[in-house]
Amino acid sequence: MRRWLGGCLLLCLSVMALPASSSDPSNLVGAPAPEIELPDVNGKPFRLADHSGDEQAILLVFWGIWCPYCREIMVRLSDEYAQLKQHGLDVIAISMRESSRKVALFIDKLDPPFPVLIDEWASLKDRYRIHDVPLAVILDREQVVQAAVITTSAEKIEVMIEQALGAELFERDPVRDEAGGIPSSASAGIRRRQP
């Protein structure tokens, strides 16, 4: 009995000693982006590899229609898409665990100018280390992950975008900035690839 309890204790301690950060999406920084092959909301096939060598960096946003923060981010990105595209950043939204029919109901109202992909069975969950949404991932032009962060804040994604592109793109509300409404890169939890 003691041997059995000792074995259980040793097993529990070894599991607790495993690095919890291995599931952290920011650990993808510096690695090539895992492949994405999914249908868009209209059923048209999409492959990330087909966009390799494009002149645009890419912002991947993993989201869910049930998530109020995700919906806010989708609206903001739709509003700012032309500016982002002009500064060299394309956007691809990936809906997690929802059917194309449900996503289409939301998308029809929003009419985003960027592709919306459907991952109904969360096939990208492990590859992109998705344990919560919204997850924002920035890929450079060679499709290497530059930044990855789970956030409930559209402002945090804006900071991440500006850091990745090296340009200030978004107007700031000085009152919110002074009150801490827009995080700095350190407090935003953004890990960037070192050149």
C-alpha cells in the first residue's frame, strides 16, 4: 500500500513539474506558423500556404460568436481593415467550434472585408495552443510567428499590431492612456521575436 501511495505521489509531483507554459501560444513566437486548411464561411477552401510570399504580414484572430470580446474585436478590425491593409497587414479570422451557418448569421450583419474561416471541430486547437479566445497571432511575410496573445482587449491587439509593424496606426484616447486603458508592450504580455 505504501509503495502504491509513494508511486502515486511521485507521479503527481512529476506531472506538476512539467512546464505549464508549453501550452502558452506565445511559445510559438519565432517558429513557422502551423498550416491552416479550412473552409471559409461560404465553404470555399483556404490554405495559409497559398499566401506564403505575399507582401502582407498576417493577423490571425481565433474567435467565437458566443464571446462578447471576440465580437467587439471583429467589429474593430472590420472598421480598421483598410488602414491595416495599407500598412502591410492582412487579417484572417478563424471561428472556433461553431458551424458555418451560425457564423454566417453574425458575419452577414458585420460584413467583414477579410476572410472568415470555420474551424467547427477546433482542429487548430493544439497546433496554435488555443485554450481560450480571442487569440491574436501575427505572422510576418515569411509566415513566422512574431507575436501571440490571448486578450479580451481590442486595444491590446492594436498595441501588438503596432509593435509588429513598427508604426503607430491607431488614435489613442489620452484620458484612457493616462488611466492605464492602453497597455504598454510589457504589461500587454506580448512576446516578440528577436531579430
